[in-house]
Amino acid sequence: MTLASDTVTTARRIDELGQYMAEHVLGPSGQFICRMLGSCRHSVLGRSEGSRPEAAFTAGQLSHVGHHYDLVLDGVPTRTLVIAMETGRAREGVTLKERHAEVMRSASLAFTARNPHMRGVTSALRLAVGRDPGADRDGEQLRLDGTRSPVHLFDAYAMANMRLCSAVVSGTSKSLGNPTMSRNCSPHLAATIKILEPTLCIVQGVEVYKALTVLMSRRRQIAPNLEQARIAGVDTLVAAFTHPSAMRLTSHWGRLTSAPYLHGTVVPTIKAAHQLVTRRGVPTDNVVGPRRRPRVVDGQPPG
């Protein structure tokens, strides 16, 4: 398998995404300018009285785009976007550049030193480039044509949150986010997908998937956790999973590389997506018959 990246195109995407965010989310001087800020803040803080725990609302946490996001595998464009819910951190006004630096700091850690979320991301990205899950460092490195040094997988994908603000119980990472926040932020995610044009979206979490379906059209089920869809005019594959740090043993896949959910669900799904993308590219939207909406059963993504 030959690997390369189109860094010129990726740089253009980063510039375009930065311009969009500067106009609609986080201004050039760091001020939060999203017109839905009041609605989102009130949906959390306006309900924090009485028996509800004290809430903390943190605004303006932008996405990560690796400098080698536009991967080319055996001549086929392969762009992977991980979609999660929110960062859950108290840091406001995180720019694209700062978010990239945060993710690359995680890349510098050993696999076992990362949090369960990023361990799950690691396994997913290894699968997306045709490798198996593992904790070895070499399996995270890409040797790209035209580069002298290996490129880490974390610099060859993008990660966007459904919500660009976080709402948590003060002093914890326990989410207090709500559908109002997801609904208000969905135009920003749609714009991000339109600019990044992913060939594969890896969705982390049942609630994230539910929120994403609002943006999806021309859907066709390919496998239990994999479907073809159009999002913001982009034809892509959507692989929907639980969150890697899910508490239940049957649902988590980020703490251990031996997790049953990882090998029973994540591995076959992303391997199927990888084969579809690299063999003939992402299928187009020629969907015949009624479009059925995949069900969420027992708290799991469609299956």
C-alpha cells in the first residue's frame, strides 16, 4: 500500500475552516461571536437552580485538523473525520491551531498514557488506514511518500465536536449538555463537513449519532453500524459507535485493545469502510427505494 498526503489541499481547508469560524464562532481576537450563545448558555445555566448540580458553561472550543488530513492511499483520497460530542474541558476560546497542538501532545504520549477516548481514536485511525488495533508505537506512524520523517496518525485525521461549547458539572467532566446545544451547533458541524469533505465519519456516542442524523440525507444501510449518507452536500460513509470510554463492559472500546466491542463491532465496521473507500472511493448517492432511518436499540448505535 502506498501512502501520500496532499498538504496543499489540507492547508486550504484549514484556512477556509478558520475563516468560517472567525466569522461565525470565534472572532480573530478570541471573542465568542456565535449568535446562539445566549440560547445555549440559558439552556444550561438557566436550569441550574434547585436540585440540579452547579453547572459550568465553556464556550468556543474548535476542531482539530491534522496537517496531513488529505491522505491518499493507493491513489485514492481517504479523509477521516471523528465526530464526538464536546471536549468537556473548562478552557474557553480554543482556536484551530491550539486544538491541533492539544491533539499532537496526546500523540507524543504512549498509548497506555492516553485517556480512553484517545485510545479509542487511535484504534479507529489504525483501522481506517488498513491496520489492526494495538498499543505499539510503530503502528501509529505513517511513512508517506515525499516526507523524510514518519507522520503520526493524529496528524492525518480531523476531529470535530457536535458542540463547540461544553456544559459540565462544575469541577468534573460530567456532561450537562442538551439537545438545544446540539441543535444550535449543527450548522457549524455542517459547515465543517462541507469544507473537510470526509470520506469516512467515525461517530462516537449514541447521542452524537442521534444529533447527526438531522443533517443526514440519502441514507443507505451498508452494514449494521455503517451507512452511506449525504451530509452538507458531501457523500460520505458514517460508522456509528458507542463512545470509547463508555462505562459498560459491553460498550467501551477505548480502555483495552482486547475490548469485546472493539473487536466485535468497531473492527469489522471500519475494515468494511476502508475497503469501500480504497477500492472504488465513496459510493455516490444513487439510492433506490424508501430511505429508512436506522434504529437505536438498547442504547446502541444502529445495528
